Amino acid sequence: MELLNRTVERFADRKAGGRALAKKLTRYSKRRDVVILALPRGGVPVAYEVAMALNAELDVLVVRKLGVPGHPEFAMGALVSGGAIYRNEDVIRATGVTPQQFRAVVSLEQKELARREVLYRGNRAPVTVEGRVVILVDDGIATGASMYAAVSALRSSGPARIVVAVPVAPPDAAESLGAAVDEFVAAITPSPFYAVGQFYDHFEQTGDDEVRDLLASARSRRLT
């Protein structure tokens, strides 16, 4: 595991986090029924390393956080490819977000989600998940809104098993996600936990070009 500080565990970057996470998932190696779905953009470099280590198919599941108006970093829900919407009713009530405001944010994020779908996948159809083990990968979990939305969207597609896997998550993440998924895997669950980025030395934003390049590389490797 590529951890740089023995007192506070950290990863050099998302790729290092992915390699550490892959070591926790070796039981899924070289299985035809396994597919890795990355939550773009930050989850793609992580998922790429996992997919390469497990020799598994890689695709993206586009998820857009629904931010509270005026405080976009504060998630009141999330939107997923296919139209599934996750609402955090506690946050909506606490912040006083009206139904009209919520719909306006959804409308805006639907446009960005559609743009990214075309940008990342082009004309390719999404991978088949029915009857398969789906490993959902992101670079970490904070509020869990995006991951809850992703899981909700996937359930309706009939996967045999949903595994949520991240390099870093809060200590209570397994418990909070436990009822929604079949398995939760994290390379590290440090405490105190304030933000995903605090456990990476390099946590720059992942660009669209990097996402497309990694997806193309993963496809070409499986074809050779």
C-alpha cells in the first residue's frame, strides 16, 4: 500500500489510492462476472488502477451532486445517468430549500450530466450490469450522496451484487451504507475525517481528457 505517513495515512495521488484499494479486492480478480463502474471524474483514476489489477471491465456511471443553492459544496442529493435522483431530506429541511429551488438545480445538473455522458462514452452503450458483480468506485466518500444515488440507480438494473469500494472513507461509512449495498470496502477509514482531499498529497481536479484517455486505455488493454 502506498501510504506516505505512518501516523496519518495518506495516498500520494488517486492512482496510489487505486492500487491500495485493489489489494483489498483481490477475491474479484479475473472474474468475467465483475464490472468496475467509476464515478467521474475523480473516481476514474482510482477505478482504472482497480480494473487493471483485477483484469476487469471498466466503465463510468455519471453522477452529479445536487448542491444547496448558494452553498454548492453542500449536497442535498444527487442525480444519476438514467434519471435516478437521490434526495437528502434532512439537508433539504435544514436549509429550507423549496421544491422550486430543488427542481431548478436538478434541471441545471441534468444538462451537465448529459454533456458528460456524450463526452465520456460517445456512442457506446453502457456496459451490461444485469446479473453481474458491480464494483462502484470513487476517490473517497464524504457525505455519501453521490454514492447513494449511484446505488439507487443500479438496483433497478438487476446486478447480482453491488460492492462500494473507495480508498478512503469516514469510520462510520460502512454502517451508513451497509443497508444499501452488499459489501463496502475502504483501504483506510481514518479518524478524524473532515474531507476526502486531506488524505491525498496531490488531489487536483481530474480533467475530462484524462477520463476519456483512461477509459480508452482500459478498453484497448482488454482487447489485446
